[in-house]
Amino acid sequence: SQQGEEDPQALSIQEGENATMNCSYKTSINNLQWYRQNSGRGLVHLILIRSNEREKHSGRLRVTLDTSKKSSSLLITASRAADTASYFCATGLGNTPLVFGKGTRLSVIA
Amino acid sequence: DAGVTQSPTHLIKTRGQQVTLRCSPKSGHDTVSWYQQALGQGPQFIFQYYEEEERQRGNFPDRFSGHQFPNYSSELNVNALLLGDSALYLCASSPPQTGQQETQYFGPGTRLLVL
């Protein structure tokens, strides 16, 4: 079963705009990760945020984590056509495997 | 430095057949995990191999089996294929002494179509 639930399922924006995707989960976690997948290819790791962190940045990416609400958000600033992809959150706990959500499909229109 | 590689890239089989998928982990990595990703879904964990043994297994039937070789490469075998086994099969590797919930490095996947 999948723990993470991304919202929205699909998002379409113009190039240069910001894109925000949300992830909600159900159980305790040690960390939450975001991955990107282009057109049914392999997943690329974007960022990992641990349960004791509230915000993390990497280039144009900003991730927040609210463990009290069991939710996370991924913000992509100044989006580009190359950001068009599916984005997945995955939760990690102890020695159990990562559990992925169903993803958000982002389309950035030039 | 080569990343995770998988072969073949695409495969078409018929119901009841058997298939073997292959994965070479990123250089320096010793742990390999396999995931199944159905269309429109997120990846689902099948199993993980470490030191040539299956360390953990997801909710998949015994038709799914695997192997890890001394050079850390791995195979995923699926017997008695069903239409529902059609999916993208992803291999991921991770470096030594990292937990299963740490960053995974994914290969490009093998697209399996069962007719």
C-alpha cells in the first residue's frame, strides 16, 4: 500500500511561475524524500528532509515538513519546461523500505 | 562513474512465460532494491538484496524471486506471468551502511508488457 498522497494529481503552469506540490502521509517517519521521474523513466532523487527539520533548500527547490500535520510541500521556483515530469514523495521509517505516493504530474508550458 | 544500469529496456512476453531482468548497481554500492511501478502509480517495493541474500520483501507473491551476485549485480525473476505484471520495473542501489529508508539511486527501468 502507498502511504504518501500527493496533491494535486496534475498541475499545469506557465514557464517562470512557481509550482507547489503537497504530500500527506499517515504514520511516523524518519525522513521524507522527493523524487522526479521523466516520462516513465527512472526516478531521480531531489531532496531528503529529516523528521527534525522543518525546511530545506536545494537550488530552485524548497521543501517544508510539518510532522504535526503529517505533510510536506515541494516548491519549484521560476519553473522551466525541463521541469515537466512526475514528482513523488517517499517516506522512510527505521529499516523499512521507502513508501512512495502516486505522484503529481507537472506540466510547464513554454 | 556509471550509475545504475538495467537490461533490457523493453520486453514483451505472453501470459504464463517467465522473465529475467538484470541490474548493475552504482559503483561502490552493495545493496539493490527492486520496485514495480504500474501505469499512473508510484513505485512499490518488491524486495531488497544485500550480501547475496534477500533482506526484506514487500507484498509480492512467490512468483517474484531474485538473486544477487558477488559483484553486487542482481536479477529479478518473475514466473507464470500474468497480464497484471505489465509494469515498469525499477532497480535502485544504495551505498554500504545506509538504511533502507535513505536515498535510493534508480536505474532507467525495464518496461515489461505481458500479452
